[in-house]
Amino acid sequence: MNPRLIILIILCSIAITSTAKAEIILPAIFGDNMVLQQQTDAAIWGKASPGNNVEIITSWDNQSYNTRAGRDGSWRIKVKTPSAGGPYDITISDGLELKLSNILIGEVWICSGQSNMFMPMKGYRNQPVKGSNEAIATSANPNIRLFSASRDKSLEPLDDLSGEWLECLPENVSEFSATAYFFGEFIQQVLGVPVGLIHSSWGGTRIEPWISEQGIKEFDWITLPDRNQTGDFSRQLPTVLFNAMIKPVTEFSIRGALWYQGEANRDEPERYTQLMQGLIENWRAEWGIDDMPFYYVQIAPFDYRITGLNSAFLREAQLKASTALPNTGMASIIDAGEKDCIHPANKRAAGNRLAYLALAKTYGIKGFAYSGPVLKEMVVEDNMVKLTFDYAENGLTTFGAKLKNFKIAGSNRRFFEATAYITREGITLFAPQVANPVAVRYAFDDFVIGELYNTEGLPASSFRTDDWD
């Protein structure tokens, strides 16, 4: 064979190999089995050969979308998603074709926080999730998909994270966030559409690491970390978890966010109310969704056995935050705490109560309760106190338990256990030691088991009528 021809063949082979290496590269959030938010302009982005034309074809409408990769190979295209359905395919090409398969269109939620959100369906060592074995065994559902982000931290905002979309099968559900799964299972059953859950949490973390640099600048008492520092650094530094575990997906279209965190900030309740509002506003700004639904779980009672603030003050801060912004809501699990375990086993209560909020407030479904009783008014008549409540249209109940967590104080600020009973209008209570009541507290201790519910079975949060230290 002619030597020049051999050289030409070799050069062509090298060129072909080089082209193959320049094929489409996608962030981890895009892949087989994923769920895209329905009825939106969903962004898809990645890398290709610099300057090449990039084409996306969506199988649900056979629509073609085109753009050109930049000098660094980056490209971004928005595709119109239809009403819920699937499975579908997406084909992406810059000369070489990449096909994503088994894609669903439905409702997408991001689920974040600390260890109680991270807690998998299989539980932690010697710390179970109640009912998990049956729930896992029966979990196979082609209309739910699961994505878990690997734990990571960064001083700079990242473009990608580690993780993959998985089908809802027992072996995958076992490792997935229990609270997030129970939420997704519930709303999928009610809505009858595909549901995608993006789980990104890290145990023991404060709220500040989950807020972006722009969001943190709103708080003058917080110092941003030095981006130029070298070596390992704490996951508790402001912004570092947002940078690594949230920022990479803020262009991915979602319906809303779930949050389960607070224990790590329990000694700073006054600041936590501001930080909680700041987190919500920050994430809404980052996603570009001004009214993005944001629902969270109030921390459960627990016996901390150490000096410091009563954690009821943090629960109060969370309750206050729930009414500070629109399209937010708090799920109380005051009846599900465990004295000696900070990770309550009843994760179905957390997930289901988040689902009630979403179904009622985001999806507009009526006919059921989504909040426990919330104090409306306190009236004092001689030595008697009368309380009325919102979110208790059909009245109150203890399901047979005694009302034992109410306390009353006079102007001397000494609280005494109160005798309390349910009336047609609400609750009446008194304490023989308090002739002139001025303040009431309910379940305002580190560890309690709340006994007050509306008749739909949702519990009242701990609360107080005073603002004493």
C-alpha cells in the first residue's frame, strides 16, 4: 500500500477519535430516568465542541432546538415541556448523538437540610424509620424518580455535582431520604402524575452554608469565608454547601423546595427567623421563581441534656418564619419526637404533612386540613384564660389524652402547670396559683409530646403568648 495513503488513513483515524472525544457532555442532573418539570421552558445545558451547532430533539413533540457552543464549548437551550406524561427520549447532537431515555414529565421538588432530611428509608445504625421495611418492599413505582447529590463543599460556586437519576425500586428507595420519599409517594398518588425528587442534604449542618454569597451579604453579622484559603475547611462555613450542592442545579426547572433543618442553629432562634426567610428569598432568586413554594419541617422535641437555650425557642422561630413570606408553610411533628433520639422514626408524619401543604397550597386541592391549630386570640376573664385557634374549623381534640402541656404565668413571670379543657370555642385553662394570668405557654420545653390536634389529626406547634427571655 502507498505509504502516503497509510499516513492519510492514520490521520483520518486520529481526527475521528478527536471528534469522538468532543461529544456532548452533560451535568449529572441530566440523564436517563430523569423528570423534567411539566409545562415550562426547561433549561438544558452542557459542553460540546467549541463553535459547533448543538441540536436537541424532544420526542414528545419532535421539536428541534438549536444553538451554537461557545468558545469554551458551553451551550444552553430551553425546551418547552408538555403536560405530565412519558416516558420520552431527548436526543442531543453536535455531530455526534447522545440520547437520554426513559424521561418523564411531571412535578420536580428539591429536598434539602441536615440529618433528618438525609436519613435514608433504611434508617441509621440502631435508628429505624418506622414502617420502612413494608414501605420499601412496596415502593416500586414507574412514576417516581430519585436523584441524590453526593455530599460536597466548595469555596467557589460549582457548575456540576455528583449523582444520578434512579428509578423508584426497593433497592434505590432503601438508600433515599425517607422524608423526601414519603412526600413524593403521597403527592404522586394524589396528583396521578410523575414526580421527581432531587435530594441534597448533609447531616449536622447549619443553615448559613446553604445560602449563596449574595444571600449571605444580607446579614451583617456573618463573615464570608476567604475563597483563597488552602487545605481542608469546615462544611459549616457560609455558602460552601450552596456552592457545591445547590448552585449546580439552580437552572434546573422545579416546582418547589422542601427543607428539614434547624437543630444545628437551635441556640440562635432570633437570628434563625431572619436566616430562614433569607434562605427562602435567596433560593427563589437563584431559581428565578419569585413565588417558588417552600415548605419545611419544624424540628422535633428532643432532650438535649446540655446547657443552652430551650429548643422550643427555635421551634417558635420556625413558626414565625412560616407566616413571614407567601407560599411557605411549616409541618409540625411535635407529637413525633423521641426523648433520646434526635432522629425521630416517624418520617412518614414529616413527609405526609409536607405533602398536605403542597397539595393544598401549591396544587389547590381542597377538602382536607394542611395545618395544625394556630393560636388566634387569648382572652383573660378573672383567673381564667380562653384561647381560640385558626385551622380548627371543626374543633380540637387530644384523641383521649390529657391536656398536660399548658402553663400559665402572672406578671411575676413564674409559670405553673394549668388545668385545661377543650370547649366549643377553643380551650379554657387556669392555674390556682395564678390569680391574674398574663401569659400562656404550650409545650414550650426541649422534650414534650404534643397532645393538641385539630379533628383532622394535625398537631398544634408549641407556642407562647409572651416575649420574655
